[in-house]
Amino acid sequence: MYSTRSGQDIIRLNQKEINMSQARLAGSCLCGSVQYEVSGQVERFYHCHCSRCRKTTGSGHASNLLVKPLTSITWVHGESLLGRYKVPEAERFFNCFCTQCGSPMPRVVPELDGVLIPAGSLDCEPPLNPQARIFWDSRADWSCDAGGLPVFSEYP
Ligand SMILES: [Zn+2]
Ligand SMILES: [Zn+2]
């Protein structure tokens, strides 16, 4: 015995799945000079414990959402104040920040066709909870415990 779903129910379910990952988000830096909006597909939300993310954030890990595509971001205010630092020996690691207050800001990553959004810069609730901790092998001993999240030695 099996149950059937009407076509309309299936459409409604698909719609719900789409709505869950499609999001409009807004954020800003500490001084408020840089403001952005993002409207796109939220692909993932990871804590990254790598040493570069520690330096960039001054904390135990970065917490970044990946939103696709890379055109999903709109700089509402202060785009000219954005600074960027590329680590010379890194393949592609760079950070992006407000040159007035130093807050980490979203960075467009062409290789991912997406935008990495520092969760702490959001002025709204993200649509996902953190899904995993990555670069766990690089974790500082004093940093957060796994907290029930899956951990990956580097990338999943
Ligand atoms: Zn600022
Ligand atoms: Zn990292």
C-alpha cells in the first residue's frame, strides 16, 4: 500500500524547498558606512577554524555563509571604502573589510560563483544554522568545541 500526492501538493513542497534556500539578507560594518544586501541561494553555513580565518577575524574561527551566484550582492552604501588583502602565497585567500572600521565584509569569490558572507556582519537572522566545522585539524586548542556539529579536517 502506498499513498499518492496530488500534483498541487508536490508543487507546494517544491516551492517551500526553494523558499528555504532563497534568501534576502542585509548587513553592515561596525561603523555603518558599508551596507549591503544579498539576494540569492544560500548554499552553506560553516565555521572555518583555519589559521587564516583566525587571523582575519581575531577569533577562534570565521562563520561564513556562501550565497550564490556571485552577482547576488548589492552594495547599498560605502563600496568605495572596501579594502582587500590577498595573502601572497595563498591560491585565492583574501579578505575584504571596511577601511574605516576594519570589520570583515562579504567577499566575492569567482571560483565559487558566490559570495562569502561573514555571519557576524548580518543585520538579520540567517536562514540556516551552522552546518559544520571545517579545517578542524588547524583548530586552536582554546577555540569552540564541536558542539554537536560534524567536523572536517579540511574541506568536506
Ligand atoms: Zn565600517
Ligand atoms: Zn578558513
